[in-house]
Amino acid sequence: MLDVEFYNVKALYRRAQAYMETYDYELTELDIKKALETDPQNREVKSIHKTLKQLEAESNKRDAKLYTNMFAQMANDCSIQTKIEKVEKNEKDGVMGMELEKEDQLKI
């Protein structure tokens, strides 16, 4: 239907609903905007637009929480890796220090 009538409000509304069900919020937004351009007073389109905004806000909160946890874990892993590297370096320096002491004792 949208091939023939590019701005068919009912078809845009239904397709926006389908996009929303598949979590494709960008395409949902495009169809809602086209529908509102054609019929800015349409209650159903306004309602789905409000629902979309709520879903996007919830999705953004989930994403923020996910990335916060992810980066916290990465920072924790990096700090652990840094500590391991320091311990390994200290152990290596300690072994080399002992070897130098042995060489010094042998020279005496």
C-alpha cells in the first residue's frame, strides 16, 4: 500500500507498530513522523508516538546500565592486570637483584 500511497496514515501507523514490536525504533520514528506530517491531529499516531518515546527512554536506561557495568568490569580487569604486571616485575627485579648480589659476593 505504501508503494502506491506514500503517505497513507493507516499503513504508516501499522508499519510503525510492526517496527516497534521488532524493537526497530529508528524506523518506527520515521513512519510516525511521516504519519504526523500527513495528519497531525491523529490520536492513534500521537499515542504510538508517546509509547515510542517511553520505550526509547527505557531502552536508553538499560543500555546505560549495561555499559556502566561493562566499563566497570573492564576497569576492574585492567587494575587486576596492572597489579599482576607489577608483582611479576617486582619478582623479576628481585631475582635479578639476587643474581647481582651473588655476582658481587663471588667477586669478593
